[in-house]
Amino acid sequence: MDDLLKKKVSHLTEDKKLLDQSSVNIYLQSLAGWSIQKIDEEQALYKSFKLKDFSSSVEFAQKICDIANSNDHHPRLIVNWGKLEVYWWSHDMGGINTNDVIMAAQTENIYNKT
């Protein structure tokens, strides 16, 4: 995961490519607990994070919001009592791009520091 944390989100046209399934699977090996789920027939990276209460879930969501805004790449967040569900995918491309993997790693890093 450390290698992913060194990468930067790119919005360059030449970087707007979906990852093939084998590449996604390789990245998933370094993202413990993340899986692939479908959203509107599109693949997305998904993880449910356990937290101690509702306020902790909201605080974690806000930290993700901050990095999402700074990278201009935004997830779907579902806030529950003691749980935050996070989905990363590239809406404009219809699936998983390297940017999603980078943001999943950053999300994991924030959680590990919580």
C-alpha cells in the first residue's frame, strides 16, 4: 500500500483508462478488506469501516471529503451508526481507474491513523 500512497491522482486525458480485471485484482492484494461491488452496473471498490459511534463515522467521512475535494475525485459515502461504507469508482469512465485505487489507499491510511 505504501507504493499507492506515493502516487498522485491524475486528471490527464491519457490517464483516463479503466483498469482491466487482473490489474484490479493485483491492487486489491495490497488493500486489505476492499472488494469489488457493482453500482449501476459499474464496478467500484468498496469497503465498510467499523467505527465506535455515529459521530466517529461522520468525522471519518469528513476526512475523506477533505481528501476527495483536494484531489477532485469523489466517492459514495454511506454514514451509519458505527460504520462508514465507502465506494470509489470513476463515474465518467464507468468503472475502476488507478485514481480509485489511489484514493482507496488514502482512505485506508486515514482510517489507520484514526
